[in-house]
Amino acid sequence: MGGRLEGKTAFCTASGAGIGRATAIAFAREGARVIASDIDMASLKDLGDHGVAETHLLDVTQTQSVERTAAAVGNVDILFNGAGFVHNGTVLECSEEDWDFSFNLNVKSMHRTIKAFLPGMLENGGGAIVNIASVSGSVLGVPNRYAYGATKAAVIGLTKAVAADFMKQGIRANAICPGTVQSPSLDQRIADQARATNQSLEDVRQAFIDRQPMGRLGTPEEIAMAAVYLASDESAFVTGTTFLIEGGFAL
């Protein structure tokens, strides 16, 4: 299937790897004019080969960077917010700096991008916002995800607030809650945990797999296809939802 986003312009964050990259590529494949961004420009260099129209350097933790990029890009129909950081630990292992950084990157970044791009959507007469939340914290309590879980619960609150405030002006906002998904970020967390606990990489990876009732990790492409649905007119009657794609993790 193709053309589900034909005629739409989409701006995507965290497009250099994982879910963000898969989503930018999926949007382009479905006909959208995709503007991809990341803090690492080198990670975006081959996206043109996948139909992505533009790439931008963007630090979503900096308001001026977001505002400058939004001004350069102009009005869009779709905003995909995928930037995030997974802090590992309980409240006792979470410093003030850990807490502030987690909220700045995971939550305030979305506040910045929505505030920057929403006026253009309103000017256009509507638009779709898709935010990446998580099963962790927002749906299910997960050990050692204190700060991360709190931020992702906040993402759902933010998403619902935007949906409620602007639904009569043609704006839809929805959040995707993935389970454990294979990504470079997960690979790094596995490596860090293996070093910290003196376990093998294989054993740590298997522990992540074992907590998924389906017996496997999700793929970025599976999450991206949900983003396509929520960005498309197929979901015209869907707003303020939390869309779980978690392999039974929340059961």
C-alpha cells in the first residue's frame, strides 16, 4: 500500500536511528513530503535515498533551535515527536540532573515542537501530532524506570491536553506506547547493563526478550506503521488516544 500520506508535509524529530528513522522512511514511502531532523546530521545523510525531502540539524532541548528550525521549515500537516532518553534506576539513583535532563528531552522537547509547529497547523485548518510515549510508567510500572516512566506518563498527559484544546480546530494528537523495541538505544542499554552487572550481552538481551510475552522484541518498522495510521486520514476520528504496541507487555 502507498499514498496514505499523499499531499501532506511531515516534520519528524530523532530521525537518525530507531523508531524515528523508521517513521521518517515510512512517511516518505506513503507519499508525504518528509522533513527529518536529528542532533546528529551524519545519521541523516542517507535518508534522501529513502525519499526524505529535507534534513535539518535540530537540538530539541534548545528552544531557539526548535523555533529557528520551525521558521525555516514552514507549515506542516504532521508532527512526529520521537526524541527520548531512558534513564536507568530507581528514585534513589536519580539525581536532580538526571530528573531535569529526562524531562527536558522527553517532555519539554515535545512542548517546544508543538508550540512551534501548531500555529501553522491551525493556519492550515488542521493537522496530526504523533508523540512517542511508552508502556513504561504511563501504562505499567517497570522496575528501574523511575524518571523515564514519569516522563512518559507526562507525555500522555501533554498529548491529551493538546487533543482536548484543539480538536474543534482540526488538530488531532495521539501517543504511541511501545513495548521493548530493537534499536541502537536498546543495544547501548544492554551493553551498559551487562558491564554494570557483570553479565554477558546475550544474557541481558535475553532478559529483555523474556519480559515480552510474545517472546521477541518489537521492530522500529512496526511502530512506524502505527505512526502512519495516526498521521493519516484513516484515523480522522481518533484523538487523545494512547496506542499500545507492546507485544502483550502490558497484560
